[in-house]
Amino acid sequence: MHIHCLKHYLRARWPLAVVFVYAVFGFALRLWGSINILPPCLWTAIFHHHCPGCGITRACLSLLQGHVADAWNINPLVFPAIVIIISSVVADYIKFCRNFVPENYHNESKGKEI
């Protein structure tokens, strides 16, 4: 049931899946290939001042390399940001699966007596 629900969740939330794949691919290229395809901070580009989120990408890269202290020094907001993002996606997935009814559920239940 969970794999079937996951397939429908990804189909329903395809923009989220695209962003996730792009981020994973971007982080992998940055970590192992020194190629940066991740978007720059639009706030800094427009206003020429750092926003509170500036450095979160570099902090995430430091965490992926196991450098927790460096991630904290780059931007301490990376820790609550990761927790909030992961918990939001997991909560959304759980809510989706609770309300999910398989396509063939109605066809299978027609001939059965309760």
C-alpha cells in the first residue's frame, strides 16, 4: 500500500519531486564535481545585502560532509530549517496516505457483502 501511495503522492506533488531531484543533483555536482548549478540568493542579488537564509546551501553541504561546527558557523538556521522541511514533507505524505483510496478499491468492493 505504501509504495502505491508513494507513486500517487509523487504524481500529485510533482513540483515538489522536481525540486527535490534538482536539489539532490545540484548538491551532488557541488560536492563531487565542484560544479554549481544551485540558484543564487535572489535577495542578495537584488538588494546587495545578505538575507537570514544566506549560507543555508553551504551549511547543508558542510553537514553532508560531516562538518557540523562549520555548518553552525555558516548559518545556524540550517538545523531548524532541515527539521521543518523534513517534518512538513513527512506530515504531508502521512495526510495524503490517510486520505488515499486506491483506484481499484471501489471495483473490488462491489461484489463483496459486508
